[in-house]
Amino acid sequence: MHLLEIKSQGEFSLIQVATHNTLPYVILSHTWTDEEVTYQDIINSTGKSKSGYEKIKFCGEQATRDGLQYFWVDTCCIDKSNSAELSTAINSMFRWYRNAKKCYVYLTDVSAPSCEGVVQPSQSTWEATFRNSRWFTRGWTLQELIAPAIVEFFSKERTRLGDKKSLEKPIHEITHIPIQALRGNPFSDFSVAEREKWAAQRQTSEEEDLVYCLLGLCEVSMPPIYGEGREKALFRLTDEVDKRSRMPVLQKKPLSTVPFDKDPDFVGRQDILGALKLQFSRRESHKRVVLVGLGGVGSQDPQTWVFWVHASTAERFEQGYRAIATVLELPGWNDPKTDILDLVWRWLSDIRSGRWFLILDNADDTDVFSSMPDKELEHRSRPLSSYIPQTITGSILLTTRDRRVALWLSTGYASAIAVDLMTRKDAEQLLFTKIPDGISSAPERAELVRELDYLPLAITQAAAYISARVTRITVPRYLALYRNDEASQSRLLDEESGDLRRDPGVPNSVIRTWQISFDQIKDKWPSAARLLSLIAMLDRQGIPGFLLHAIYPNDLDLEAALSPLEEFSLISVERGSTRFEIHRLVQLATRKWLERYQELERWQGMAVELVSNAFPNGDYKNWEICDALWPHAREVLRSKFVSDTLCLGKAALLYHMGWYSWMQGRYILASTQSQESLSIRERVLQGNDVKIFHSVGLLGLVLQWQGKYKEAEAINRRALAGHKMALGAEHPFTLPSMSNLASTYRHQGRFKEAEDLEVQVMEIKKRVLGQEHPSTLTSMANLASTYQDQGRCKEAEDLEVQVIEIKKRVLGQEHPSTLTSMANLASIYRNQGRWTEAEELQVTELEVCSRVLGQEHPDTLTSMDNLAIIWKGHGRDIDALQLMKQCVEARAKILGANHPYTLSSSTILLEWEREIGDRNNTVA
């Protein structure tokens, strides 16, 4: 075969290659004129003045644009003076077109000048002349249309009109060739007579060529004899077709090409084996089954051939088919010119070959089967899927990580059998069979397989590591090494170990096995790879859908990114929810993969920015969101950041987490988070930045609730001064600082100072924020508490009743702020000796508080303390004593033994115990 090689400055030179699959090339299809450039013209460096030279230039330039260096043109790449070469070319022509990377159809009778700024002119401007083009009437162009997988059409101005796929409808209407044939369906789907009809209305310059142009379509070869006439040529063609149909099929005793022996240590999977037996027991039709699962999850009938093909790449697929051809000793199997894929496909398609069972292992990439191969595979243009026949005598088992293979290569998801993680019992048995006797106990094995999440490859890998170091490493020692840190886990799971039962081209480590999937996803679905990279930075469970929507606001974009990850079993949807989770070891492998590409820090930064932006303040209305994001916030905060921007994102996240912790009554944690947020902001921001004073204010609030009133007062003074300076005295952010300072006065017994400041704040809030604003209501409630502390119960009651009614209407009856006011009103009733009213209100409030906030929330404990005191005043001494004991124990646990609230409850409890003890002594 001769090819034209593109040289510099638009020059070409002929080169000879041993076979059509040596180099990648494109091919030209056109109609001949009287001024074509011949083989001799190219050899003699003549012919540039001929009109046909423009077609050659076009083909070379277009090939260069498509990144290819070699092309073939029939006018000048065949030495027609050499009869042997001409005969070979005629018989090879179909294969040459089929194996070209692309076929360019140059239509000299179709005009479609391109307009400035328009890449492709409207089809309506050229379709009429396209339908009437001479190219559709010529005999040789029939195979040039059908054989190549990619056929692109160009006008005489070299404007691209479209390709065989985009122009499928008009091409079908012009030629009457079935759509399936245009799409590359195997010729076995169409009878020879039907194929001959496709050429019925076509013409050729030589009458014999009307027959010779059908050789490839009829899948036969015969020497051309020009001068014999069309009838004799057709007779010979018919004879060759008949001979091929009568060709005896080689009958041999069925064998197996599976490269592995039966595994004596195989464990469990009886459910999957049962499902496979059930599926393949039905022999009345062609059967395909797909085993789908994570990488690393994972007796022959004497009358059935069993073939094993590694299907991860086109090269490995062809190697598998070559092994089949070798075992079968098919004619031409050892001839380098033989199309091995086609040869094996023909044997598999023939029912006289007998029953066969084909295993396509690691069929993880649908593109391998549905699209053209990479440039290094020049000998093939048909998609690989067309070489997998649906013969009634054959069955196919596919193993894959990508569930979509069931759609592309099988009969849909119904044919897929999920290969999930092992059961605990099977996982323990697998480990037991893989490590030497006497070096582990059953509880130790159970602990290890649980740590490895019951993943077979991880268990096998751990067993290999232990067995190779049996004098030093035991199961407990391996566990200790594994649990040391994430880096240790990565090293152990990235450890390669020999395994004769795994294909030499497949890695034996968990990390590297999954990274194959990651690389494939990154190449094919960049958005999915980005999403996986981000998800791996979060907590592996309970990833809320609304967080992912922050990255992909459009539902279809999110679905497009999620789908490959779910199909590869890298993530899963938690049953009955819109939350996602990622397998723990997949998460670890993803981080290791990003580290390999030096991308880990970038995605850690993006994750903290995402969660920080999504995490709201700690107000009651946001609790559900805060709770959903809490584990992800903690996870992203484990990363170390240098960038000021990311540090500020971390500070904002800590600030809102501290707010939520304070509202939840987790004061120690809230103090730590608010202090860290403040430290970052003080280091990065200017001294008068308002965000610094936000963190100062939160810290002061937390200190106050910890009972550290002196420290809280100093911090709140700083927050108030800062907010006044940055925002002004009546700004909505300044007013809470004033309220917080007033509260520290009240808790220190400085009631006059507290009252004056609270009245001032309340009046400003009413004017600035409104009388029913939540912040205004808080100030009103604080003032009521100050009245109560001063014994002004009537004023306190009137104000608190007013606050409760508004809060119920504005915030809701079960809002924490409403509950606090109900508890305060119950205390006011108690201080007035109105025990029945106090008890009824306090019991109601405590029941709701326990349900809404939790039984150990500080507000709930305050309600318990109040109810115990009410019961004591109502004469229910024993009930009061028991409830106060519970309150003291819980407050010591939650707030600490030295918290003022704990000390207050403890003092009351001691007094009651002493009082009851004295009473009992008096009675005695």
C-alpha cells in the first residue's frame, strides 16, 4: 500500500507501507475527471498543473488540520501499470477505506461558500445540489460511503457540509441504503442480494467495475479481468459468494482460553453464582449478562468453547481475539495481513461453529466499543461492538465498573448483576483462607475485615502483606499500622503484591485499581472528575444534594456529573434520601490520586470555600442545614491552608459553626471555634474590619453563657466599641453588642446599669428594626428578666406576656426564643407564689424544650431546675429532689462542675437534702 506523506510547505511524497495498519491515515473519495494526478506524476514530481491536484492539496491540508500526516488518494497511490498491484488494490479497497481514520468526500459539483463568521453554511443553501451530486451515482463511491466509520462531506470551496451521521437522513433518501448499514451494522444483517441492490442504479467507466466495486460489500476476493464483461464478472462474483457460504467450518474439540485455573480458595458469592447459572441456563437465544461493581469487588460444559478477552482497551481486545484465532487455527490466523477481528467475528457469527461462551473482562470504557480507536490503531474503522455477534449459539459475560456497559453492550440494566461488597461472614472466611494458620484469632480477623469495609481486593492485599512478613507482622500489628494515619492507609493499600490469578496488566493494589477508573472518568467526563475530587474532600457519608447544587445549579448539569460516578459505583445514593455517600477506601484512593497530580491542596481549598459559603448562621431556622453540613465542615477544617483567602473562608466557617454550637448549648466547643475564628481574622484582616468584631461578639456571648461574666464583659465592651467605630451606634450589628453587654451587667447583679442599657437598646431597636423584630423581642425579654431580678414582678409579667404573644405569632410556638420566654414567665409566676400557673406553664415548656432542643441542652436543664423549684414550693418535695438531682448531674456533665448554674443547682439540692434530713430526724 502506498501513502502520501505530508512534508513541509505543502509538499507530499509517496511512501510504501507493508500493510494498511502500519500508519494512521485519512482517505479521499471523489469523482474522476480527465485531469487526475497519477502515480507516475507523483513519482516524477509533475502534475501540479492538473486540476486534480487541488483535490490532493485539499486532502493533505484537511489531514493536517485533523492532526494526521498520511493520506491516500486512489488516483495517485496505485500504480495502475502494475497489474498485480492493481488487483491487490481492487481487492483491498474496501478494507483500506474501512480502516482509514476519516474519509473526506470532495464534491466538485456542490457549492457552499462559507460566510465570514459562519463556520458551516445553512443546509438549505446547498442541500438540493447535494442530493443531485454525481458522487451518489458512481459505483466505487458506494463502498467509500459504507466502509469508513467517519465520512465527512466538503463542497468545492472546501466548506465542511457535515458527516455521515449528521447527514444520515438525506443520504438514506438519496441512496436507499438502510440506516443500519450506514451506521456500520455487520453485513450479516443484510443479504448479499440486498447489498447488490445498493449498486443497481450506479455507473462506472468500465462495465466490470460495477461488479468489482461489490467485492468488499460481499466479503469475497477475486482477481479483476478487464475485458471479461459485466456478465462474466457477475458470474464469478456469485460463484465466490456461493463458495464462501458453503465453506466448511473447522470442528475441533471445544477448549477454554481463560488464563486462570479454578481458584481453590474461592469464597462465598453464592447469590451471584446462582444468578449467573439461572441466566445462562436458557439456551434458546443469545444471552448477555453484565457483572457490575467496584474494582476489586469481584465446571465447564465440554460441548462449549470458553473464550476470555481482556476488554479494557482496543489493543487488549484485539489481543484476546488473536488468541481465539490461534486456538481455533482459523485460516490466516498467522498472516499479519489478516483482519483478525473480522476473522474471529465470522467464526463466532456462524452457528455451525457450535456453542461458545465469551467473557469480556474489565469492559469499563464504553468508548472502546462505540467509537474509533486511538491513532496507533490504524487498521480498524468499525466500532469494536460490531465484532461481538449476537449468534443464537453464543453467550457473553461482561465484567465492568461502569453500569452503562449494560446499555451499550447488553440488553440494558435488566441484564446487570450487581457485585456488591462481601458479607461479613464471607469476608472473614476469605481472610482466613489467605493468611497462614495460627497467626490470628477470629475476633482479630473480624476487626480487620470490618476496617477494610469488606472489600475483597483490600482483604487479599492485606493478607499478602501479612503473609510476606509473617515473622514480624500479625493481624493486630497490621491493624495498628493501618490505623496510624491516612498516609499509612494509602501506603498499605498502594502496596503491589503478586497474584497469579490476576491479569498481568491489571494492578493488584486497591489504590491503583481505582485510579484506573479515575483516569478514565477524568478523560471522558471532566465535570464528573471535578465532582469526585470535591466529594472526596468532604465527610464520606450524608453528602446533601443541596450542597452539590451549589456547584451545579442546573439539575441536568448535576445529573451529568453524578451519573458516571454512580455508574462506576464510586458513589451511591443513600436509600430513601437525596444524600450521597462515597466508599471510605474510594475516598482515600481519590485523595491519593489528586496528590499524585499535585491537585490535593487545590481541592481542599475549594471544599472549604464550598462548605463555608453553604454553612448558615446558627439561628434556629437553620439548624437542619447546619446539622446536615456539620460533619463536612469538620472534615474540611482538617486541611491546612496558607492562602489568606482560604484562611478567611475557614474563619467564616468556624464563626458560623461556633454560633450553631452556642445555640446547641455546646459552650466549650463554641468557645474554641469562636476563638479560632477570631485569631484568624485578627491575623489576616485590618484591625478595624467588622468581621473581627463579629467574632469578638460571638466569643463574648459564649463566655457569658459559660458563666465567665467578667471576661465576657471585657470582650463585649470591645465588640461594642468596634461595631460602633466600624458601623455606627445604631447599626443592626451594633445593637446586639449593646444587649450582650447589658446581660453581663445583669448576671453580675448590676441591675441599674443593665436596665438603663437595655431600655436604650430596646427603644433604638423598635425604631430601627421594628417592634416585632426578633432582636427587638430579645431586648424586651432581657428587660423583663432584669425587672424580675429586681423583684418588680408585675412589670416583668406584663412585658413577658406581651413578648410571648408576639413571639408565638412571629417565630412560632416551638421556637427556642419563645420557649425561653415561657420559662421566664413560669419563673415570674413562681416568684409570685402562683404555683399552679407556674407548674402548668413550666411542664408544657419543658416537654417541648426536651423534644426540640434535646434533654441535655442547657435551656432544657434550666427548665428542669425551674420545675424542680416549683414542685418544691408546691409541696412535692420528693419529686423536686429527684428532678434537681438529675439537673445537677446533667449540668455538671454539660456545663462543668464550676459553672454558676451548676453551683446554684448544687446549693439548692444540698439545702433540700439537709432540710429533708432535719425533718426526718425531728419525726424520729
